[in-house]
Amino acid sequence: MSSGTELTSNSYLQHHLQNLVLGQLPEGYPRVDGELDAATWTFALNPQEVMDMGFWSLNVDSMSWSIFLGVLFCFFFHRVAKKSNSGAPTGFANLVEMIIEFVNKNVNDIMTVKNPLIGPLALTIFVWITLMNTMDIIPVDVFPEIMKLATGNPLAFHKIVPTADPNITFGMSIGVFILIIYYSIKMKGVGGFVGELALQPFGKYMIPFNLILEGVGLIAKPVSLALRLFGNIYAGELIFLLIATLIGSALPFFIGSIFGGMLQFVWAVFHILIILLQAFVFMMLTIVYMAMAHEHH
């Protein structure tokens, strides 16, 4: 999408799938308003600038929304905890208690070794990911249009679904992976942890093969956690955008708006299942991996 050019389906998709990225461009970098006089931290205006900013760039929208939703989760759950009493919960407190009981049941069913960290970790993962996934239900054009009005820039990017950004999903999965390594060493010792990698499944005479096999399995845990969540949410977001572009280009505006709105509503209802399921899967796999880290062979 560019100023003064006709909006196409392809440019619409590219614009709505692009994050608002803050990064550094080198001295002499050519931009619309001329070359940069010095290395400058700025917002990317197109995907090429995002690539040229390199690794040390920040997806401002994903980071901002994930932090905001995390703070929102902590605020409301803290308020419920402060007001809780021995009586029967009502309203939002009843929902919070149901969620906590649901998470605790799954933790107690899987964990054979008691660890006070696992329950809060599982609860945080489930609620936080659910909140981030739920942002996908908000109509895809709302926040990009708000950004255009707020900045006066018709090219303003803004994605509000943090879990449709692999940086966010990999950040969470790497955090879980660090805990897996930590508790594996804490519970089994360095020798026990290395022994599991080197001596299984074929014994001491196949140590190189065992290391390759178990090493790949270990690395696959955070990778599968991150990619499963990202892939499902990104695909759901893409379907919302495809419905908007295909209906808008194939039918007159009035008919397309009604028909497109109906399709968007149907997909949104179905997508609610995906939102909850992906949060549940991430939580359950985290509990299973943590249980494996605590158990001796």
C-alpha cells in the first residue's frame, strides 16, 4: 500500500500482516524524504526497511499489547484475590475460581512431584495466551485505521495479535525451555541430565547416536510450542483478511459488506474454539515437559 496508489488485495494483506517495527537504519540509507544523515532509530515504512533493520529491531505493537494484556491479567486476578472470602464467589470472581480449579486439576493430574511454581506458571500461560489470542476477534481494520488517523500516515502499520508474531511465541517457549533445563539439572544433577541425553535409548555403546536423537527431541520442545501457537493464530488472522479482501473485490460494496460480515461472524465463532484450544495445548505441554524434567528415568 502506498500513498496515491490504488489499494489492491495483495497490498491490503501485506499491510495488515506487517508489524509496527522500531529499529536502526544506517547512515546514508535512502528513504522517501531523502537519505539519512546519520544512523537513526526510526519506525519502518515498508517490509524492506524491516529487513534492513536486522535482528536488533522491536515489534512495538506485539510487545505493547502483550505487556498490556499481561498487566490486565495481573490486575484483575489480584483484585479478585484481595476481595475473596469464605463465601460462595459471584460474578467475575466465580469465573476466576473456575479457571484456577481447572488449571490446578490438570497440574495435579500430571505432576507427580510437587512444585509450587508449576500451578502459577500454568495459570499465567493459559490466561495470558487466551487474552492475546482473543485480540484476533477484533475486526482487522479497526486499529490500522485508528493508527492512520492518529499519525496522519496512510502507511501506518499496527498488528494487535501478539501470538501471530513468532517473536512472542518463541519468547514464551524459550522461557519454558530454560525452566525445563533448570529443573532437569536441579532434580537429577548434571550427571543425571547428561546421562539421559547420552545413554538413552540405546545404551552406552551408542552415545553419539543417543546424543543426536535426544538433543533433537529436546530442542524440538520449544520449537514445536512456539510454531504450533503461532501457526494456528496467524492462519486464523489470515482467513479473516482473506474473507475481507475476496468479498470486497468480488461483490458490490453494500452486498459485500453484509455477506462478508456474516462470514466473518461465522469464522469468529469457530475461531473462539481455536483461541481456547491453543492456550490449553500450550499450557498442557508445558506441564508435561515440566513433569518430565522432574522425573528420574
